[in-house]
Amino acid sequence: MAVALVGPTASGKSEIALAVARACPGAVELVSVDSMAVYRGMDIGTAKPTRAVRAEVPYHLVDLVDPDEEYTVTRFQEAARAALEGIAARGSTALLVGGTGLYLRAVTDDLSFPGRYPSVAADLAAELDRAGPEGSDGRLAGCAVLHARLESLDPVAASRIEPGNERRLVRALEVTLGSGRPFSSFGSGLEQYPPSRFALVGMDRGAEESEGRIASRFVRLMDEGLLEEVRGLAARPGGLSRKARQGLGY
């Protein structure tokens, strides 16, 4: 049975997963379920396993695309399925590790996702851009307008999404407007937990310890060159995709 190691940011999931893989050479392969570790060059801010670590133990779903590319959860799900099939064929056990809940559940719960409507999504994104830069009051007001629109079209979906959650708002409206069907009609969403073939192992260090570990981690990432990494990524001809820019720290 495949295993998923879950827990909050900076709880030590990656360190424990690496220790398990080292203790079971050839028997355990690690699978990243971090939505930002798929981007090449986004190394420090994602606390991505180093090349030395990846040369030591099998580590899948890291460095899949360039950071100016929009990488969807559907594409990740397909890549994860292929990786898990390969691991099983080799007679090894997959240990999933990372911090993106949707990406994890796309694999463990085999979620189904509605189609993409790029022109609709682009129009919604442009509307937010006109409202103001990310994090500004204008931008938040723009999100509130989108949330009100979603509430009028799909009250169920709107009740599941915080007004400030830009990415989920745009996605729900993209599907609702593009398909002509309410976003909520495509499934029960993340509130349902179907049976899974994965064993989930949870880590919980408590709020106070977690906060301390997160603060220490951020200082370490800055010392390792996070600011320089972000400057280099921003200076690339393609810059960072909208999704990549939403990574914590970036």
C-alpha cells in the first residue's frame, strides 16, 4: 500500500520521508505532491530536495516544467498516476510527501476535474488585474465582486470559497461561465472523503511549535538566497506564471 505523509508547513515531513527512504534503500520511492516543486528554478522557496538528495534516493514529480508555464492539477494527477504505476511495477512502495492539499487529494482520492476554458479564465484574470496589483485593496475589492457574481450563479460553490481566495474564485467562475453548468454540479468537492488505497500518516507539532519552525525556516531560506532566487526568476524572459507567483514566499 502506498503511504502519504501529511502535516502543516515546516512540520518536518520531508526530513522524515528522506530518513525512511534512506533506511529502506530500493524499497521506498518518494513522490512530491507540492504544487510549486514542479517548477524548475523555484528551489529555495519551495525547500525542494537538493540534486544530491535526488541522486541518493528516487524522488518523483520535481522539476517538471519551467516557471512561466501554467501547470494544472489535472496534469499533475496524470503525472502522479504514471509515477505510481512505475513504482508499483518495480515492486517498491510510494511515499507521498509535500504540502499542497489539493494535489495530494487529486491522487489519494482520485478527484475528477471539470474542463478548462482558457479565454474565460483570461478575461477573469484581466478583470482582477484592472482592479489593482495582488495584495492591494483594489484587488481585494475585485475578488469581492467576483465572489458576488459566483454567489448569484452558484451559491453552493460560493459558500465553499473564501471571498479572498483569488485562484479558487477564478476557477469556479471559469467553469461555471465556460460550461454553462454550476461549478458545484461537477462533484461534491473537498468536503467528501471517499475510501482510498493510500494510508495517510499525519504529523502535528502543535501551533506554537509550528509557528517557531516556520519562522526559523523563513530565516534559513533567506540566508540561503531566497531573495536572489526570486529576483532571478522575475528577470527571466517569461517571468513567473500567475500560478507560480502564488507560491508561499514568492
